[in-house]
Amino acid sequence: MTTVNVYLNFDGNCEEAFTFYKSVFGKEFTYLGRFKDIPPQASSQTIDSKHANKILHVSLPISQETILMGCDNIEEEGESYKHGNNFSISITSNSKKEADRLFNALSKDGIIQSPMKDAFWGDYFGQFTDKFGINWMIIAEPSSEKADETKKVRGIGGIFFKSKDPVKIKEWYSKHLGLNTDEYGTSFKWCQYPDKENIAYTQWSPFTDNTDYFSPSDKDFMINYRVENLESLLEELKASGVEILDDIAVYEYGKFVHIMDIEGNKIELWEPLDPGFEKVAEGVTS
């Protein structure tokens, strides 16, 4: 997934500004580096000692997909602060190939400050001003490229099991373990670290012992896994010879598909839309 964020440049007061933003958004910096942290071999210029503690880069997450970033402009790095160059648009891509494509297309007839290359902090990075005078940064994170190639299971989405009497078993769990149950069981409400405002759900549901929902498995349970990029994952699973039981079904609370593992367990894969799930969940335990 490609993300777009704003990158702010400051005239020496970046740390003051981001400390203020941090207090407003109630988040923590995921990175804060200073010019004194630059390895000597990574810069063609000698950084004046008066700039040593100025901010080279700071990242403040605002939401799961939005990051506010910034730095101090110093003349040794070829940048002097002025109104009009105090922000850039930062694009983070999943791969070097896509980062190169974006860089080459957007920088055409523009001014390149830094061609795409592996930076000392680990990212694949380039910077330019386009032909309309807009500043851009293009980034490919090594972790993103690796993660894009990895099958994505993000957590348990549901635990389903057979019961001789689902009504009585729900009553027992409600009385003795405090589950707030509804017709289907209960939905455990939790937050996805590190964003405490990103609410998610895990469903707990007893089924009648003669249900065919777990078929063709003959097991007494089924587990639902929360996943990302279900379509891409399904293509990978097909290519690997995994048994796919049905087509992707789409509801207001997400996408679903079912597969079989090598021991005959039916698995439900769910790419969730948690806000949609929140609308239909009545029995919520948190």
C-alpha cells in the first residue's frame, strides 16, 4: 500500500513544534534523530557544531496510516528556510520498483535534490521539486517491501465451536465469566497497538452440534483469522496449492473466504472493516 503524508521543514524550532504537536495528539515519537547522528561518510558537508542538536528527522504517528514528519533546515545541507519550501509531500511505497516509478514520473522536468538511493538510516530515499514547484520525498522502507511479500495474519478474528445447547452455554459463560452475549455469542472489543483509537473485534460463538458451517471439516471448532489484502493472499494460497473452499464474500463488516489446512481444519479468513462490524455487534465484551 502506498501512503501519502506531509513533511514539515522548520527554521530551527522543529523540536519545539513537534513537542507541541505531540501534546495535542497524545502520541509518542516513533523516531527522533539529530544532525549529530549523521555518520561522517553519509554527508559531503561538515555540520557546524551549532546545528548538532537540531532535528534531522522526527516522526509522529497521527493514525494507523498517517504520520506527521519534520526536520530543521540548515544551510550546510543545501537548504535554507523560507516560506514556500517549509513543507514537502512524502510518499512511502511498498517497493523500490514502485518508488522508482513514482520518482521518475513526478520529477520529470523538475529539479532533483537527491536521486533515489539507499540512505544511511535504512530507507530507499529520493527528493526533488517538481515542475510546478512542489517539493516531494519518495521513500521505500525495507520492512515494507519484506512485509508486502509476507502472508498477512494480523490476529484472531473469531473462535467458533460446537455445543449441545448454545443457549445454555452462553448463559453459563455470561453468569460465571461475565461475557455479554447476544444471539451469536459475544464480540471481544480491543484496540490495535500502538493506536489505541483503532478498535477491533474478535467474535466468540457457540454453534449447534449438527451445524454444517464447519463442513467439510469434521472437527468441533473453526478459527477465524484477521488478515490483510485478502485478494492477494488468496492468490498466493492458490498458487501454493492450498484448498480453497469458496469465493470471497463481501459484507459491510468485511470480506470472508474459507480454506482447509493440512489436518482437515476449516479456516475462515476475514479482512475486517471494524467500523461496519461495530454497527451489527450487540453483545460486546470489553
